[in-house]
Amino acid sequence: MTLSLSLIKQTMDAHLGEHVLVTAQAGRRKLIKRHGVLSETFNSVFVVELDKENSKFERVSYSYTDVLTRNIRIVFDGENSENIDEAESVSVEN
């Protein structure tokens, strides 16, 4: 199965309200890790409400293209770290 934007959105829709760890590339060798709750999904983007004590911002949004191009990595808390599509080693994890 190939990874597509619609598959990524379906996965995000299935995990609405769950705690997530988002790891984003912020430069050549810099990664930013943010903890929060997946609060909303839209046609092109999804919104993560960030933990208030660990963040300067209330929420942050990312596009599904960021996941597809592996600019960000999403890990849902409370589940094993098994990939959606093991053959492709995608960046959205369960």
C-alpha cells in the first residue's frame, strides 16, 4: 500500500483527541519536539493543542504534506510505535 495524503488524513481523523509527540525538522541538525493533543483536522492541515507548561504557543498546525515528505514525525501516545505502512517506513506512527 502506498502512502497518500488521504491515508494520512484518515489516520489523523482516527486519532482525534489523543496525545501526540510531534518531531519537526527545524534546520540542518536541529529537531523540535512538541507534546500536545491532536485537536482538529481539516482538508490540508491538522492542529495540535500544545501542553501549556512546556510551550510558548497554544497550538500549532502542520500540513499532511509535511508528514508525507517526512519533515515531521507523529507518534501517538499510549500505543505501540508500529508504522501505518511498515513496507514504506512512513513518518506517521501508531
